[in-house]
Amino acid sequence: MTSPTSSAKSGPQWTIAVTATFTAELLKEPLEFWMQELGFSCQVEFAPYNQVFQQLLDPASLLAGNRAGLNVVLVRLEDWWRGTGELEGGADLKGRHDRLERNAQDLLAALKAAAERSGTAYLLCFCPASQWLKTDAALSTALDRLEERIALSLQDSNGIHVMTHAQCDALYPVFHYEDRQADELGHVPYTREWFQALGTIIARRFCNLHMPPSKVIALDCDQTLWRGICGEDGPRGVEVDAASRALQQFALAQREAGMVLCLCSKNNEEDVWKVFEQNPGMLLRREHITAWRINWQPKSENLRVLSQELQLGLDSFVFLDDSGLECAEVETRCPEVLSLQLPEPEAERSRFLAHIWAFDHLKLTAEDRQRGEMYAQNAQREQLRKQAPNLQDFLAGLELNVDIAPMGKAEVARLAQLTQRTNQFNFTAVRLSESEVEKLHEAGTQWIVVRVRDRFGDYGLVGAAMLTPRGSALELENMLLSCRALGRRVEHRMLAHVDELAQKQGLKQVSIKFVPSAKNSPAREFLAGLGAGFDKPEGASYSFEFPAGRLIELCAAAPTGPMPAEKSQTLDVAVSASPASDSQKNRSRVLHRIARELNEPKKISQAIAAREPVRQRGEQGYVAPRNSLEESLAALWAGILKMDKVGAEDNFFELGGHSLLAMRIVFGVEEAFHVEFSLEAFLQAPVLSAQARQVEDLLLGEAADSEVEQLIAEMEGKRVSGRGTA
């Protein structure tokens, strides 16, 4: 996966391709805003109008040709009746239901087939029904149930993500979302504000797919998990109020979704644990906390120690504290950490937490749900490690069981997640989506997956290898192993198994590819120690060529090495001490701004408007408006076209206008002058002065001259405000 910062430097590398059952080009503005805000170099492209099924089925379509980014499918279910005479008061409910069922089955089949062919993820968004339809209780209920059924049918489909209209509305509610006039004129059923909210949803999912995931929540205690000072008020004197309780509920939900909970607080440790044990309002229990640093050291220092203990990079941490000073200290000394100050007003905390994009989880694997328990088991392993005199005794005491097998279809999501989350033991640092894993598998790549368990519990699916037979060699194109299984000789067993596969397939050698990254030094050291004399530099990369059978011998003879915790701690110190990359700093800055400032549609609309530059018209060919009507229209045009001024003889399309903006001009004219001004009339007169004459004729046809003059005079007073509201 390319980082946002690097992609921005090297030109467009991502595409968001959109197909919809309606006209959706108003999404371009908010999507481009968010891509710029997030630091992605990304282009936004739209399929032809109402070509959803064609786009999903045609191997030469825009969506099929999208190699990196996101494919977005927008469906308003009632559009499947559009133009059939069955909309308002036409067909009976059974006829509508049958049509819905057929189209729903076709959509499921087409979407699954498209996702299987593609290496790019699909996002299916259901969009809200029109207000008139919601008055039909039976039909409205049928649509809601159909959405739920489709979403349920796709929940285990690799490479497909679904957002129902209810989920969208819960995150970014827009009360006045419908634009019936634009719907009738150009099948643009929603307001600009609603499109901006939808664009935010899509950008949020894009961010979840293409930014490194967060794995750890580090929580402050006093004034965060509870109100009061535990060292002064005592364990029962602190209050777990509604805001504190909501935060604890949120933390528990995140733990269920696979995040690790830690405490990072300036307190006496004994005082903190007494609150956990004795305060009746506490939802969090000590067993929910995987690791902690409760002392009087700087919190940035404690976060570094937690990072080493958990063997997780600082860029996977989210730090929550009520103190702006503590957050600033962490942000300065650990800029990789997403450091967030909780808002003081209790009412704002729930919204704040809901809009921390780092806490979004697209899909949960079995390993995600068990991660908290797995890290708790690691504490028991650590006790055994400290008691064992050497690594051999430690491994013997673990009673380790390693199961290596071909990948099953149900394991695709977890395997893709491993490529995205594993940093230290990752031979190439290539990130793959679920669709890309499946596509490679269909093209002949062999995937093996590794499950590990010991007497303390199940590690889950912690490793994988990507193999491709080429000529007389079995090429190991990547190998991954979760850090919690490192140092237990699992990596040796994996390579020995690869060697066995090569021999079974009658191949003469095993070729291994290694590409250095900022964090995969443990993998590099492992290969360097095992393959000395078999390596061959290839630019910035390395290849290792082993005769078949040789890897089994090398892995069996490899020294046991130091105790795993000692080795990983040394490596993690080096990683933690390295400076934060520009992309990490940008990620923290942007996600913090989103949670604090860009968490509701109105604020997002204001930010988009503020980002848009006002273009300078220039003086060449400029003819100033000659009367009040032309001045009012010029103000309307300038506001919509984002220009400093517009002249009487300017052509709308030569100024950069297009059909969707023309519709906004038409609506602006109708609202301002109370006349019926059609899009056809606008297209026949795209020059401002000609349009002014048309409007004047319409006014004269509907009112006396004195009324026209009065209306134009009123417009003279409104033209300044008209620039920003049209």
C-alpha cells in the first residue's frame, strides 16, 4: 500500500470510480475535497448515467478497469421503477415487490461476480427514498427490509462493503436531503449538502481501506474514565458519570472489535486499581486492560514502553486524554501517535468518538474478536519466559502446536488483514485487499496459512506465505508472521514447509524475494542469518536462491538464539526511536481535525466552501452588467462558478460551467424571480445578457411593468447575498 504522502508526490495512483442509479456528479466536489484533505493523490470518475448493471457486468467498464482505489455503487431502490409508470400510484404492491426482488437478485449476482474479478474493493451505498414514498408504509418497510437482506447476503463476500441509508443517516444526518425539482429535471434527487455527507461517508471508507489501521487505545484515568482524582477522592469518591460511562462502553466495544486497551496515566497504580475493583459505576474491569503504565513519568515515554511491550508500532496507538497539555506533550514527542483531547462538554463526547475514523472497522475476523484475550494470554507466556532458564526450556513449556495448511475461502479476509497489519515480519511490505488475494489465488498463486496454539490459548491465524511455481523454482513472493508468534521458531517451520512443497511438486529450488521497508528489519535479520551465501542483491531488494531440500537443513540447524522478548524489544526500540514519517504526522493531524471540526454536515459544507478558490475573471473581453437585472444574474453566476465577477457578454460554458451547474443557475433564477425558467431555455441562451432578456420577458408576461421594476429593485438589494446562497 502506498502512503498518502508518497502517492501525492508521484502523481495520481488512486481512483474512486462511481456508478449510480441516478445522476451523482455532485459527489465530485466533496470527494476531491476529502482526497486533498487526507493527502491522497486520487482522481474521481463517473460511469454513464444509470448504468449500474452494465458497469458490474462489462469487463471493459470503468469499474472493471479501476486497478487501485475504490469502486462505489450507489443505489436508490425506487429508481428501478423510474420511467415505468409505476412510481406514484401505479402498480400494486405485489408488482412492485416482484420487480424489487428480481433486481435485488441480479444486483447480488453482478456485484459478487465483479468483486471476484477485481482487485479493487467495492462499496455499495443504499441511498434514501423520496419523501412521498416514505408515506407508503408498506412499500417503505419493504425497501428497508430489502436493504437489510442484501447487506446480510454480502457481509461475508470478500472485497464488498455495504452502507445502508440508515447507517449513513446515523453518522451524517441531513434533514432536508431531497431536491424534487432537480430530480424531475435531471434525476438529481438530493441536495448539495446531502451529496457532501455521502462524499464524506465514501472518503471515510476509502481512508479505512488505505490508511494503516490503529490497534491500541491508550486511556488516561482521572477526568477521563471517571470524574475526580482517585488519589484524593478515593475509589468510591470518584464519579462514573454519563460521559465517563459512555467512554467506557465505547472502549469495550472497540475491544470487542479487536483493539487492545491500555492505561497511560499519572497516578499511583494502587489508587487506580482500587477504583476498578471498588467503584460500582465502573464498566471496565482489570481483565479488560492488556497493559498499563501508571506512574509519574511523561506519557510519551510511557507510550514508547507500551509500544515495546506489545511489540506494536507507535503509529498504531490512539491516545485519549482530557488534558490538552498532556496531548500536546505526546503529540510533540510521539508524533506517530494519534493524540486526541476529549472535549469538555459531555454532550459533545459521543459525537467526537463517533467521528474518530481510526476507530472504524470494515470487517471483523475471528482474530479481531479474540485479540484482547490473546494479549492477556501473552502475559501468562511472559511469566513462563521469565522463569525459563533458556529459550529451549521456554518453548518446551509452551507446548506449541503449529498447523500449516492451504488457504480456505473463509480465511481470505484474515489473510488480507495480515498483509495490511503485519510490519516487522513481512518480506515485501506489500498490502493486499481481499479481492486482490482472491484474484492472485485464481491466477495460480498458492497461499498457505499458519495457525498456532499453546497451553495458554489459541493465537489464531498468525502467518501466511504467498507461493508461485515458475519454471523449476517455487517462488516465495511474501511471508508474513504476526509479532506475537515471533521468536518461537514458527518462522523456521514455515520455511521448512515451503521447502517440502517444492520437493513434492518436483521443483529444484526455492526462490525468496525480500524488499526492505522502514519496519521489517526482524525479517531481514532472520533471512540474513539463515541464508548467508544464498543471497543476491537486486537494486534495493534481495533474492535468496536455495536448492530444494537445503532450507529444511538450515532451519533444523539454526541456533535457538536469544529469548524472544529480549530480541523483539531490541528491534522495537530501534523502530520506536525512528522519526515519524510525514504521512504519519499528516494522518494524526487530519484525523484529529475531523473528530473535532468536521463531524457534521454543516461544518463539512463550510469547510468545502472555504477550500474552493475564487477564480479571477480578468479584464480581457469583460463587459460590465448594464442594469440591475444583469447585475443580479451576474452575482448568481459568479457565486455558482466561484468567480470574482461575471460580465454581461460572458458565456456560461466558456467560464467552465457544465450541465449540473446550469441546473443550479436555473433553480436560482426561479427562486429569485418567481418565474418558470427551464433548463432548455438556459441552454438556448448561455450568454448572460441573452438570459437577462429571457428573464425580463418572463417577468413582463406575468406582471405589470411597475411590479417588474419593484422586483428588480428588490433583487438589487439581494444580489450580494445571492452570490453565496445560490
